[in-house]
Amino acid sequence: MTTEDHENLTPLKQRHGVPRELSACHTAVVDGYVVEGHVPADVIDRLLRERPPLAGVAVPGMPVGSPGMEVPGRPAERYSVVGFDRAGRTRVFERR
């Protein structure tokens, strides 16, 4: 595994086809897939197991209750994990 810190993630996001509306605070490339934002680990496991024809998955924003965004005393928000392809097409990959 290689970790790189970047001051500006925009070129990385553009190179990997992350649609602007799905852009979030964290970007990773995992076994050829882009993982954008606070995507749950079990969703990444599913992505790698099923290998759908996507460029990646994203959780836009920082919904309360997503990984790392838990707030004591506040219930988790409903949110979608969005799949996207290199042409910028999107679809809901999973609802939480």
C-alpha cells in the first residue's frame, strides 16, 4: 500500500474521473477503483468482490453517521453511496 499526501486533490480527482458533484474531502485508489469521501469499509469490500464496471464510489459531503462522522447523541443520517463511471454517469450503488 502506498500513501501520498497532496495539498490539492483536484488534479487527482480529475485524472480518475470523479464527478465534481461527488467530490469530497478524501480520495483513495483501491485496486483500480476510486473511493471518494467517507465510504464504509463493507461497501469497499463489496465493490472489490463484485467488480462492477465503475470508476469508483463516493459519499459526497460528510453525512452524520458515515465512517468517521459519528456524533454521539445524534442518529445517523440516511445517505447514498454513489457509483460513477469515467464518462461521469452516476447511479446509487447502495443506500445507508
